Amino acid sequence: MIDRRDFLKYGLAAIIGTGLAVTETGKVIASAGKSDSVRWTFLVDTTKCVGCGMCVRACKLENEIPYDVSVSRTWVERYIVKTDGTFIADSPMAARDGFIDNVVRNDPDKPNGIIVPENEIAKAFFVPKLCNQCDKPPCVQVCPVGATYQTPDGVVLVDRTWCIGCGYCIMACPYGVRFFHPIYHVAEKCNWCYHRISKGMKTACVQACPFGAREIGNIKDPNDPVTKVIMTERVNVLKSEYGTNPMAYYRGLDSVVR
Amino acid sequence: MKNHAYRPLYVVIAVIVAILIARAIMVPKDFGIQKQGYMYGWHRLGNEQDWKDFKVKHRGREYCKDCHPDNYELNANSPHAIIQCEDCHGPAIDHPDNPPKLEINKARELCLRCHAKLPYKQSGRAWITGINNDEHNPGMECVTCHNPHSPVLN
């Protein structure tokens, strides 16, 4: 028969032992894979973007995203901040065909669109968006089957053969990057053209941009030009309050951009 | 062991065994916790290679250089040298085998992507030569006057 003293002694030892084991395993798991020499990062210079949408076109054709469907792995947003402090934004067909006029069509109730007179525009600019390949991706955490995951070089991929199409990841992404692929009916997302960057090429959008508004680099290489900009210039990330540690950095990011 | 009270137990054991057998058959051998740990790395390892093997379609302007040296050279010395051939002509893929012909798009909308004048001073559009689509030779193809490979008029 166990007495009270032994019960407390062994009980306490068991609790402490379990706790230590769990934390130590956690540390081992957390440090796993962090020693590799490549961690992809992205730099978007919003001051250079002209809203031509060539990046979106190239992305859709490169990654076989049905061209005439409104879903896209990447898109370009137009922001018009008015002198009264309000702003309107749009991204028709993900800006696949660029912004070729000053008509904002973001309201189904106004089929003719909205034209903001030039004297009411305080500032107006374009912001390219794509997957942030977060260091702590919430979309991966919620996947119930292990169909989406982070590679050792930091890119979040979707296993099309394993995805069950539950849509949790689409809800979990704070950046609205994920969508259902209209043909495969599984979760789809930007993967920074993993097939290109792993061959030493640039992503389709980076290559297609004539203005250098998009750049991809390796943040573990201190001599990488993109890393140098991120380390030495004023850059920002989207929605840092979510704690996702996004790895796409933005230059010239305005506070109206979400 | 003739007690009928054990029968549900046999059913449960049979279901568990069936599930374990099904899992052993259906889950790929390379599925598991990979380098990124349980929270972010729980996946089928072979899928990384599946994505790496995805077909590259945009080959870059150097792919076009050897067969189209005239247009390549003309373009390289113009303000349009910053634009990739495939931006306007579409992805080369394995051209000329597949596809045998690439797109030649003479629509005004293609040029307007950059050259529509928009009053957005804080954007990159501000420093590009822009036109008003309704005033600058409306309805005419831009290529009537401008060579897209070297667009500046003498």
C-alpha cells in the first residue's frame, strides 16, 4: 500500500518528468530544419508598381490557374485615398489585364464604376499582393490532414493528392491568399513558383515585372541584394499584428493597405 | 468465453484492426513529421519533389535570342528593353515545338496597361509617358505608328 508521502513524491516526480520531456521534445522539433542555408524572402516595392498586371498574367499562365476565372495566386490592388480621408480600392479580375482607365469597379450596385475627380485624389498607388510564406503559417496549423506544409526553405506548399478540400486553410489565412482551384477542387496558393526558384530561376511574376517592383531573395545570405534592402532600408510587412511573421516585405507601404 | 457481453468488444477490435490495416495500405511510406517539425512539417515528403518537377513555361528573353536576333537587338536598345518578350507574346514553353506559334497582340489594351495616363502621382505610372485613350488617335492600333520593340518615334 502506498502512503501519502510516497504518493506525493512519485506523483510530483512524474509531473516534472513529463513536463521536461514535453518541452525538450518541443525544442528539438522547433530547432529541426532551421539550419539550412536558404530561406526565401520577397520584396515588393510599391513605389515602382505601375499597375500593368503583367505579373498576374504571367503567374496565371505559368501556374495553370484558369485564365478567365477571377481566382488568382497573386493580384494587384489599386488604392485611391481621397482628400476627405476615405479611400476606395479595387482589383478587377486580380488586375490580370492591368489598370487601363481611372474607373473603379468595386461596387456591384454601380455597374458604370466610380470615377474619383483628380482634384479629390490625395494619393493613389498600386500594391501587388502574393503569399507571404509566413514563418508561422496559420494555414498550415489548421490543416487536419497534413496536406499543406512548410518546406525547409520556408515555402508553404499544398499536396494536391492529399488535400480533402475542407477549406480551413482558406479561412485561416489573414491575407486571403488561398482559394479553391477550379479544376482540381483542392486548396490552391502562391508558392513563389517553387519549381522555378528551386532551379535558380526567378518567379514568373518577378521575371515579368518590367519595373523591378517585385524581387525574390534568400534572407540567409547577407550578400543577397534583397536581404540588404530588408536589413538596411525602411520596409514593412502586412498585418504584423497576427503574429504570422510574413516573409514578404513591402517598401512604401501606406497605412490604408490591409 | 461464451458470454454474449463480449460481442461488442469483438466488433470494436475488428473495426480498429480494419482501420490500422487501411492506414498501413493507404498512407504513403514517406508521410510523416519532416524537418520542420510536427506543427509545420507534417506531410508527404515526395510532394516537395512533385512541385519542383512542375513545368517551367516562361523561359526568359535569352531563350528567344538565338532565333529572333533582329527583334532581340532592336528591343535591347530601346526603352522597352525592360519588358520581357513573354509579357506580350505569352509563355514560350517549348516553342517552336509546343506551341508552334506565339501570340502577336496588337490591341490598344496591351499598351494601355502601362501607357494609359492615370492621375496617380504616388505610383510608378506617374513617370511613364501616358496617353488619354479617348484623345490619342482613338480606334487606331498603336503599332500603326509605334514599333513595340522600339517604340520611340523619330
